[in-house]
Amino acid sequence: MGQRDWLQLVTVPTDSGKPVTGNPTRSVVLRIRNELLSTEDTVCLERARLVTEVYQRFEDDPPALRRAKTFAHVLRTMTLDVETNPFFAGNTSTRPRAWMLAPEYGFMYPPQIIHENPQLDGLLEGQIPQEMLDYWEDRCFGGNSGIGHLAVDLDRVVHEGLAAIVSEAERYAGVGTESEQVTRQAMAIALQAVMDWAGRYAEAAEVVDKAKARIEDRTGIPPGHMILNATHAHTGPRHEEKYDDWLVEKIADTVQLAVARLVPARKAASDYLEFPAQGRRVPGAHRRRDNDGCGHRR
């Protein structure tokens, strides 16, 4: 499929009532923006309820194990949203602009968010059940304590899959100190939950399976060696069904083009101090790490 075939002109309404002409992606993005900006901020209690359920049930478990079980329960139970955003299948709340709550860190918003959005001050008032507030009063970590990201060997994920890492963690679950054993159990639970969560989305979002099939047809890459990921959006408006077929072809087009243009590359990594909730980076804390292991502060 050539560029001219998919850059077809379309017309959509704008806030001013005047139509705008452009390619399908630009038009959909414009509609997403308009609908999202016109949506009122609300509060979603789903994650708070799921987390509370697990903490109450497994209060006597070691913290790492309890956190892993909480993570798994959320991923296996949360409402999936594959309809409101045509670009990204993923959500942290049940509807657009419904604020997700993390009771384990405290029922509050980062001060920076309130500073930049003063209209949100007081949004939580009267929204959280008193029994939930009472339970977490002396149990929450506070602030951003403990927030992190799951880090795995991406080379193994691509070539072996998460299942191989889960099997290894389970195989050595009884080896080492009690803390090491608990850590491996938590790893297995968390990674299995990620696979189950991805499976839920695969069932709900057939477009992913269709895209992988098209990629395999064009490039020979097996679906088991693919990770389709998009960042970063949590929710969005609904889209027309015909867009799915267009999106499948665009995903396949992109991968096919990337494979055709493969060239040797140099690998490097970097780290920096960041506050995820506010999207702020500390000046001077960015450091690049090249293949030779040397760090270069920027």
C-alpha cells in the first residue's frame, strides 16, 4: 500500500464548526482532542476497591508478595477499554478523565497537579467511602514511596517470552534466603499477571492479532516474537469500526518498512532522576551510558 493510498483526504467538523481537511490520522487526533477536552473530570474508585480487597485478604503476607498479588488482581479484574481510543489499547480507569486512585500511596494528588490545575482542588471530597479512608489511614506508604517499573531482560522477552522467565523464577522459588524466595514468588506472580492481562486485551482487541498476522505474512516474524506497544495515552474517545482495518495495515506497513531498512546500530542507555506524576526531570541528573559502560552526565 503506497503513501497516496492511505493519505486520503477526509473532512471532519471542528470546534468552530468549519471543516478541516487532512489525512485520517490527523482528523481522528483532532476529534480525540476535542472530545477529551470537553469531558469533565471525575473520580474512578475501581482500582482503589481492588487494591483494598487484596490488602485486606493478604495482610499477613510479606510486603513484596502482597504487592505482587495486588498487581495481579488489578490486571486480571480491571475494566478493559479498547473502544475509546483508536490508537492505544490501554487504560487506568473505567472512563476518560476519571481519576485513578492509588490508596497505598494516600488519597491525594501531587501538589504540582493542583498548582497547574486549580479547578481540580477538592475533586475527591465526598467521593471516597469512609470505610476505605479508615482502612488506609495508617497503612498507606505516603507520597511516591515504592513506585517503580517492572524491569526484565528484554532480549529474553523477545526470544524466549515472559513464560520462560516465570518458569525460571518458579524453578528456583525454594532456593536461597527467605527474602530471595519471596522475591522470586512475587516475580512469578507479577509476570504471569502481565501475560494474563495481555491475553485479556488480545481477546478484547482483535486488531492486535490481525496486525501480528499481517506482519508475519509480510516479514516472516512469528507473532510470539512481537510486542506491540504504544505510549503514552490512557483513555480517549470512541472510533469507527472501519478504522481498525486501516490501523492493521498501517501497523504492518510500519514493521515491514522497518525490517526493509535494518542497519547496524550502536546501543546505549541512559538514566535520570524524574518525578513521573509531574513529568519533571531534575536538571543535570541525566546520564548516558554507552557500550563501554562509561557514564556521561548531561
